[in-house]
Amino acid sequence: MASKEEIIAKAKEAITEYDEEMAEEAANEALKEGVDPVEIIEHGFTAGMQEVGEQFEQGAVFLPHVLAAAEAMKAGIEVMKPEMERRKSKTEKKGTIVIGTIEGDIHSIGKDIVASMLNIAGFEVIDLGRDVPIKTFIEKAKEIKPEFVASSALMTTTMVNQIQIEEQLKEAGIRDQVRTMVGGAPVTQDWADKIGANIYGENATDAVNKIKAALGF
């Protein structure tokens, strides 16, 4: 019988070793031992992804490694989805979040982690995917009136498009009805302040905590 710490360590190792089978094993062990999926995702899978991300930034690993790590994480989360849905159905819905990776950017790993964590926390998450046109964010905000519109940018060249979300929400006359969150590797608190975003999410945990705090949870 594995302890919670051993299962979390295994989940993290599965990501840093790009091992989908090991990720599924860790997830199944977590379910069997009654470990909270949030803990496995946050301290195991996400911690592993952050480590791979740091290695990528240092040039120690390359994009195929990052994608393989993301696939391993996806495999682990898939195993825990039914339990996450079961827990979610028992918690009152906290609000709706529209999230997507900004136009021109095909990276979705960080955004996927944030979306999963928000889902577990009891939010309705409308995930627009990656390389999402600005007008899609605006149209979806007008259609479903979410509490937050969140955008992720993984490159400085696409980060500038986050300004357009702010501008076009104003042009649509709904900027005061919705809050915005920005995140991604090159994004900072200074950038969020400069463009007028309500929240900067440094990582998945930070993003969820700040959204919960903003909505009074």
C-alpha cells in the first residue's frame, strides 16, 4: 500500500520521465487510496510539468519532451476525471470561466492545467482551445456572460494580443461586466497592470486562488 507522498512522487516522476503508463498507475493508486485528485494534480503532475518547463527554458530538453510530458499528464488526469466530476457535482457551482490560448500561440499546456484545476475547484470552464482569435473570446463573453475571461500567452510576440481582449471588450460595451485574467511564461504582474487585466495568474494554483478570492470564495 503506497503512501500519499509516494503516490505524489510517482505522479511527478511520470511527467519528468514522459511515461503515460506510470501516470495512469499513479492516478489509479491515488483513487484506490482515496487521495484527493487536486493534490495529485497540483503536487505531482503540475510540479512535474513545471520542472520540465524549467528544463525547456534552460535548453536542457526540447519541445518534443514538453509535449510528451503533457501527454503523460493528460493520461493521468483522464483516469481521475470521473472522480473529479463526482466531487464537482457535490460542490455548488462557483461561476463560469472562459479560457483559451491567445491567437498566434499554439501552446496549451499551462492553459490546460489551469482549466483542469478550475474545473476541480467547482467552476464551469469553457475552454476555447489554442490559437484562439480575439473575436472568439469577445463573442463567447457576450454569449454566456462569464465571471472571467482568461487568456494564456507563451510567447512575447503573442502576449501583445492580450491588449486586444481588453480593448475589444470595451468596444463591445461589456468590459465592466466581466473580469479578465492573463497568464503564461512571459506574462508578469506589471504586464497585467499595464494592459488593465484584473488578475495575473503566475501558475495554476495562483490563478485558481486569485479567481476564488475575487469572487468571494
